[in-house]
Amino acid sequence: MKLNFCTLFNTSYLSRGLVMYQSLLKHCDNFHLYVYAFDDVCYEYLSNQKFQNLTVISLKDFENEELLKIKPSRTAGEYCWTCSSSTIYYSMKTYDLDNCTYLDADMLFYSNPRVLINEMGSNSVLITSHRYTKEYDQSAVSGKYCVQFMTFKNTKEGMAVLDWWKNACIDWCYGRVEDGKFGDQKYVDEFQTRFTGVHELNHLGGGIAPWNVQQYTFSSKDKKITGKEIVSGKEFDLVFFHFHGLKFYENNIVGLTGELYEIRKEIQSMFFFPYISLLNESKKNILADIKNVDPNGNAGVATYKPLNFSLLVRFYLSGLRQSLTNIFGKSLEKRINHHYFFYNK
């Protein structure tokens, strides 16, 4: 079966989108990727490159009256969330696809995602859980499921779910909690109660991310990464890592992810730093063809600089002001373990 994927991004995510695409080329057999370019520069660049197994769609072709009507009421991020379901729907209808999987652009594949889609069996929809580490559980706000890797088949069951989700996102999709809703994501919590034929992914290799990576150890052999769930000892092949929250700042600073999550040093070395190198190489190649853009994106001034002596002193004194029990550096150790600002090399 040919696998069809779709994703959306603009120029500031161009390097991420291309790195994700290249990892698909490396690991996935018989696939096609439909890219929704969310600005003209992104569209022109992708159109001129003639990438194999890739079709680029412009906003002019994609946007319909419904989307254009609500677009002014949404932020750029909210509008992207609004459109995620619509890109799947447009791909299925326009290109007469029998299946389509939505992908977030900030992911990297380490093995063939076909194993995840095969797990669906005869079901028509595949959803992936955040699998939050307990202390980071945000299910009540963000939802149990993550709109990062979602498969729909072009069946009566599959299209019923997709049509409902698409219409719900057009009606309401904002970056706030309201009446049990949040963005496009909280709606997914309702799929299995409203519809039949919806399968929740069991494969642990589909959906490693900053909010759950603490639950696993990883080893690499012969260019293959194997994970092990610490609690159960269950082993699995890593399929994709979701690099949510990674940002590039001014003054050549990069932030790996939000400070909420603890990311062990070996995880940083195995996943984050190699991924940043791929993004930098992709940026270099892009800038050979287009100028005056930043395909890695620019998040402005970083909240903090990379760790140095003065910053360590600042963190230590801040801990002391909070409580004298931090005199021996307990709070300092935590700040160090959650500090993910580095110079981009």
C-alpha cells in the first residue's frame, strides 16, 4: 500500500519540514508527501526544487471561503491548528487518496512509519497519545492525544471522523481552554466515544517527545535506535522523535525545548544536537537558493544565555531568596538540569 502524508509549514519552518521529508525518503518505502506552503517564499522554493515524492500546495489553491472567513480571527499558530484537519481532507479529496497521515513538521523519522500504520488493521483512524510522564501530564488542558501523527483512511468511518473534526476546528480553534476545548487537539479526545473504527497507537516508538522521553532509555547499533521502557523493560524500535519546542534565537543561541521537561544529557547528545546539525545543514542549502530569510526561524531574544559562571551565581542567589534550604544548591541543580540554552555550533 502506498502511504500518503501531508504537512504544513511556512518559511520559518522550512528547514524542519525538509529534514523531516528527507528522513521519510531515507526510511519509508512507496510514499508521497503533500506539503502545504503557508507563504509564497516557501511555495516558490519548494516548487523550484522538484523534490521526488513531494507535491507542494499553495495557500491560494488550498484556502476555501470557510477558511478565509475565519482566518482574520485566529493568530498564525491558531490558523495552522485550524488547517491541520483541512489539509488531510483536501489531500484525500483533491488527489483521490485512499489514506493520508498528517505529520507535524518538527519530527524526524528513525525507521519506517509503515509499522505504525499497519497497526491500525481494519480500523479507519489512527491517533497517538502524548503518553505524558506523570509530573508533566497536561491531558486536562492539551488533551490526551497529540496531533503529530494521525492517519485517516478514505472509508465511510474515516471520513465521518475527519469531516466532524474539520468542521469543529473551523468553528472553534484557539490557543486557550474553553468549554473543554483547546486548539485542534482536545477534539481528538472525543474520537473514540463519538465514532467507531478509531485506533490508539500502542507502538512506543511512535511519539517520543520532550514530555515523555524521561520514561525510556535508548541505545544505538548499526544505525538503528532501540528504546526500552524503564518501568516495564519493554523494548521497541524508535520510529520518530517529535522535537516540540526547539527554537533558534538571536545571537546564535538555540533552545532545545521548554524548561518544564527534564532532558538527560545522553538524550540531548543522541537526538537534539544531531537534529540541530541537520537543520543547520538544511538552512545552508536553502540559503544557497534564496536570501533574506531564516529557514530555521528566529524566536527573538532568548530568555537566558547558555550556562556560564555569572548565570550560575544568579540561579543560586535566586534559590536562596526563595528558601534558605537551598543554601546547599538543591534548587541550583534543578535549574541546571532544566536549562536548555546553548550556542548553535
